[in-house]
Amino acid sequence: MNLKQLAEHLGLSQTTVSRALNGYPEVREATRKRVQDAAREFNYAPNVRAKGLATGRAMSIGHVIPVSKKHEIVNPVFADFITGSSEVYSKAGYDLVISLVEDGDQEQRYRELHAKGNVDGLIVHGPMRVDSRIEFLAELGMPFVVHGRASDIGSDYAWIDMNNRRAFHRAATLLIELGHRRIGLINGIEAMDFAYRRRQGYAGALEDCGIPCDPDLLFAGEMTENLGFCAMRDMLLLDDPPTAVLTSSIIIALGVRHAMDDAGLVLGRDVSLVSHDDDLSYLRNRADVPVFTATRSPVREHGATAAEMLIRMIENPGQPP
């Protein structure tokens, strides 16, 4: 069944049916429900190509990933974010476009996507504290939403982020209140904004309680199980090893646990641990009894919200971030 046939069946104009299916606010709720019910009954889906021709849009959203970060595509955090955003794209009639580029070619790819009209907007992943992509896209006039923030950019732009500083301040404070004074931090790459903010939260909690920040207890890098294992192994060899550890990812926490197993130590008895990002679809922190104490960040929900923000910007040009 096409749009014309659906409209004839309902006794409505094609314009009214189209507007009802695309969420236009001027359509009465009763009419919208009637149209949606009929569309489901007859398995009708709008022709995306025709919709694109009618609106002048590509009906696609782009995610540009540097080649050096292509492993991020199998990262459970990235996977959850993409899943959440894709669900919103699909409902709104947009396609997802993932583009892999050489590290220094991101801006050129953005320029090409904009010039060719291949996508209507972009999600920017993994912002650095100073990130040239944000100002470049703003000058280009391409709608975009940043997953995270760039602390050292003062201009206004659209973003979604959790309060990384506050989360890690609270986590470190909890460990301090439990009596710990030797607290390790195994963080992400600290040129990236989220890791920089987490380090600030951790350091701020120690400073608030008059505890010196020991560089021997600070580790940062690609958030892998191997980072957690190597960092914890090295800290356990110190003359004064940590009694607690704070990790930036549940993946890192798995490595910490393996290092403790190798050393004959028991997590929670010999060393306390607080992790982050445990609300992941494909890497659960167990359902009833968690493996790790953790700060929670609903990444899939963030992906959906970012997609909703971006589609609003695309469909209502000129709105502020």
C-alpha cells in the first residue's frame, strides 16, 4: 500500500496522512492515532527516498570514526550508544551512516559529506579538551551533537554528557569515608574530555579531605582489560600499595580483578574497587548481585537523546543549541 492508497482508505488527504505519520503538531491527536493504526494494520512505511526528495534532505545521520579508533565500533559503550540512536533514527525515517577515515582527514570528510548532501547531521564522538572539529562544523553550518564536551571551547554548541567530575568525586569520597587513604585511579586517555573531568573529580575529593595525590597511583590509557591488569599489577608491587581503586570502565575493572586473582588477593576484602559504566547491554554488572560497586551511566539512553536532539535541529533549522 502506498501513501495515496492509505489516504483514500482513510478518507483523508495525502498531506494530512503524511503530516500525521511525521509528527506534525497541527494534526489532531485522534486523527494521528487513526492514521498510525491504519499504517500498522496495512504494514505501511513511508518511502524514505520520496520523503528525502520532498524535504530536500538525505534522511541520513553520519558518525565519522577515525581509523585509529575503529576498534571503538566493537566497544560496548559505543555499541550501546549507536543502538540507542539507531532506534530513534529508524522511527523518524533516517538511516545511519558510519564513515571510517584516516585520523587527519576528518574535517575533509565532513566537508565532503556536507557538499554532497550525503547526511543531514552528525554525531561527534570522543571529544578532546580542545577539539577543532566543533568549531569547524559550526563554521560549516552542519547540524551536529557532541557526545561529551570540550572543556576548553567557549563557543556554544549542542552536546549531551554525564557529570563525569561529580561522579568520580562521589566515588572517591565514598572510598575515603570507608577509611581508605591510598586510592588508585585507572583512567581513560586524559587528553579526552571525559577522562580529564574524571581525574578532576578524583583529585578534588582527595584535596577536600587533605589527602595528597600520589602519582604512583595514577594510570591512564586506552580503556582496555590489559590496562587494568598492568596498572593493578604495578600498584601491587609498590611498597605502599593502594587499598582501593577507582576505574573509568567496567572493562578496566575486569583487568584489575584478574591482577588481584594472580596475586592471591580477594576483591572487596583485600582491595576495594569502584568502577564506572556498568549499565551496558552486552557487558552487564550482573543482574541481582553486582560484581563491582559502580557509578552508572545509561549510555543507550544517551544515544537516543542525542539522536532526538539532532533530528530536532535538522527539522527546525536556526534553533539555538
